Amino acid sequence: MSVDGDKQKSFLATYESCADALYRHCFFRVFSKSLAEELVQETFLRAWQYVNEVRDVEYMRAFLYRIANNLIIDNYRKKKEESLDVLLAESNAFEPAMDGRREIERNVLLGEVKNTLQLLSEEERQIVTMRYIDDMDPRDIAKILEISANNVSVKLNRAVKKLGTHFA
């Protein structure tokens, strides 16, 4: 197999192992299925372009999350965040042919999660999402954010305390 074939096979394996987690990460940052799908697609497109121009990426997972986070930040700069009403209006839970109890419950829960995460700064939201939704350890988060693992742990602890005081 050629070098390009090996590169393609490796990249496809990375896609298979990371796409779902990257989608969840994007979704819990932007709270929009279609936007999260677009962000994941753009992330892999940019990663593929980079891999074709530069031979080696040491930590591909961290590299993908860094691209996704930059795209999310770019998106925040372009648009204001959608309101919960828009999210519920876009939902198919209100179609007459559907028993939408689960969908409604899911939307309410997502609304609560979204409102709770809004208490945090963008950086804190990012770290909490990576830790508790993406199930990354502080060392992986540190690589992605290019800060120390200790700094990640401190920021994570402060964010959790901030959320805890809100519910106390």
C-alpha cells in the first residue's frame, strides 16, 4: 500500500474512533444538531487538508479537538447564541404523528443543561464539557488547550464549585 493509502487508512480509523465523541463535544458547546454536524465535518476536512500538507500529527485526537474548538469560537464570534425557544421550535417533538414525550423530556433536560452551563465562562464551559461529556482526563485537555494539566484541574475545580453554589 502506498504512503497516501496508509495515510488515508489511518485517517479513516481516526474518524471512526473520534467522530461520535467530537460530535457530542460540539453539540454540548453549541446546542444545535445541524451546527454540530457542520462543525465536525469542517473539523475533519481541515484536519485532512493539514495532514496532506504536513506529514505527521503527534496527537491526532488533541489536534481534532483544537480545530473543533477554534471553529466553535469562530462561530460564537459570527452569531449570537440561539434561544431555547428556537431550539424547541426546531424540534420535531411537536409533530402530530409523534408521541413526543421522550423528545420533550430530552429538550427540557438539554435546556436545563444549557442554562446551567451558561453560568460558566466560555473557557470553563469548554473544560467542563471536555471532562464530563467527552470523558477526557486533565492531561488530554491540557494538550488541546495548550495549558498545564494543573491549570486545567484548578479551572475545573473552580467551575464545579461555581455550579455547586448555584444549586446549593
